[in-house]
Amino acid sequence: MIKDNRMIYPPIPELTENYRHNRYELVIAVAKGAHKVTGEYLSMRANAERMIAEEKVDKPMLSLIDPEYRDQKAIRIAISRLHEGRYRMESTPAEAEPKED
């Protein structure tokens, strides 16, 4: 992954599929993805703590957690997964306004 001097990588047009989705949808998708990533991390951590408490392993807790989760923030992981296609955004059609007779 080659980074450029932009603050956000990948750039917003790439994440929104050339503006097929708007920024609001992008923010919601990334937030939901980050929430999922946090849940996965907490599950891994609980499993590691249980293994240590039951003395099944002789390693420090950090070595039992996937480096992706350990070394990056949930938002960064969610953005990467969205960019890689592991997560995707789905547009919901706008609700039709009621018709007047």
C-alpha cells in the first residue's frame, strides 16, 4: 500500500466508489465496521485472558492477540477492510414521499 501526502488514505473517492455513496454513508459504514472490529478484539482478549487464567498457555496476553487488532485502531482496520472489499456499503433507496391525490 503506497501512501501519499493526503491525510486520509485511501482517498474518499476510492472509498465511496467514485461518489456512488455519499460521505454520510461512508461515515456510517466505517463506524459500523469499527464497532464490529472492537467486538472481535474484545472476544480475542477475553479468550486470551481465559487461556491465561486456566494456565493453558505460558505466553503474555499480547502475543495471543492478532497483531492487526493489537497494533491498529479499529477505525483504521475498518477503513482498510472497506477499501480491500472485505466490507461493503449498501445503499438503501430513498423512501418515496407520500403522494397527494
